[in-house]
Amino acid sequence: IELTWKELSEKAKSIAVQLLQNAEPGSRALILLPQGLEYLTSYFGCLYAGIYAVPAYPPGQWRQLPRIQAISDAAEATIAITSQTNFTRVLKMQDKLARLADLHWVVVEEIDNKPFDDWKHPDITGESIAFLQYTSGSTSTPKGVMVGHKNLIDNIHYFSDSYGHTAENTVGVFWIPLFHDMGLIAGALAGPVIGYHTVLMPPVTFMVNPFRWLWAIDHYGGTFTAAPNFAFDLCAQKITEEQKSRLDLSRWRTIMNAAEPVRAETLERFAEAFKCCGYDPTAMHPSYGLAEATLIISANKENT
């Protein structure tokens, strides 16, 4: 499935019109969608409405509900954007939803694509909040970080300029979840801001078959991606010699290795495993970031 910039804008405006029928600018909207273009159009729909997006994930199991409820409570969300499939699942879990059941649920498949002509530009500035990014909650209750429009644009330009990314020379290929700041900002938003083509794939596709990620990088001419350290270990372990014989990774020039500790032995193992595919080890850039800093704080730019 492909989406042009024009189609993205029109769909986002339609979503914005729908959201503003049920909430005021400055309201908070949970995005409870699986990986896909609907996540991206819903996020931009929030921006177009002046509503604060709260990236999250659909509650597939009841044990996930406490974290989502904690995020919803902290954000004081009034809207939840989801798909028909997930809304049906939510209805079946309604007795366990607690206060989530009181949100106004917007189903993306039911949004009319036509009324984007009714859209009006929101009253926002660079200091206005673009979205609320919630921390992982690994050490405490998830905490919301207020990311402004200027924060977002500046951070994207910071790492894009550092790596020499332009609309003409960059193709992104990503599977990182869009509710994660690295997946959302580096994976999904940098492309529209800088103007380059981006390919998104579901995280489960990578987890089940890591070859699909590297195949997509080869097939689409990917030059830029980001992933946690474990992803490179998994590729080195799981991808067969026969599969490697079908890969050309020579165009892959920027890899942000972040979101967990970067291990030298992993980088060496990956480099050795894929040197036969034209992989250049200088493409790998160990990086560090925090939601509190929008995304990236530092990276190894020695070879850029």
C-alpha cells in the first residue's frame, strides 16, 4: 500500500475534521492502532486538528490495559483512535476497560475521506505541543514528555543534516513500532519533513522473519534505518547463507543502533555475517536518545 504526500495530507485533514466534531483543540487523543499508514494519517490528523496525539498501541490482551489506562489518565485523554478490528476487540473487553470505556472512540475506517475541504489551519506555533511521548515505564509509571512542533522539526533536521540525508539521496526502511519515539520520529516523520521515500513494515514481520527487513532494504534501495542492538544479533543468527546470496546491502549507509545498550561483539558479528552482501561496517552508528530530548541526543558521526 502506498500513500503520496497529497493523499497523506487529504486523509489527515479528513481525520482532523472528524476529531474536531468531538473535541476541542488542545484535547488529547490516544492512537491505538497497529503499525501501518493509518497510524501515520491519524497522527497527522491530530496535528492538523491542533489536538495532542498520544502514541500508544492497541490493547490486544487484557494485561496490557493497565499501562494504557495509566497513559490515558496521565494525558487526560478524551478520544481514542483505533481500527474496526481493534474496536471490536475493545468491545469484547469492555468489562475490563475501566475508564477507557468512557473515551470517545473514533474508528478510522468510518471516517469520510471527503470533508477535508472543511478543514481550517489550527492556531499553532513552534512552541505548541505536537504530541505527548510516554516513556517506557521500565523503572516507574510511564511519564509523558511534551514534544513541541519546533522540538520535533529541529531534532529531525539535526540528525538528518548530520547524516547528510536529503530528499534525493535517502530511502528509509523501518519496522520499529510507531508508538516508540525512534519508530515515530526517525522512522515515520523524518521522511515527510525532509521529503524522502519511507517504507514501513510491521514489527512482527521482522520478528518472525528477519530476512524480510534486509530484503526490503535491498528491494527498495534503502539507505537509512534504525533498530535496537538485538535486531542485528537476530539477523546474524537467523539469516541463512542462501538468503545472504540474494542480498545487496551496498547502498545501506546510515544505521542508527539505539534504544538499548550497543554491544561491540554484535557489531563485529553482524559485519562478518554480511560482508558478503556488500555491507559497509562504517554505516553503523551507535546512538543515544531520550524521549525527554525529543529523540536523538548523540551518535557516532565519525564516518559521516
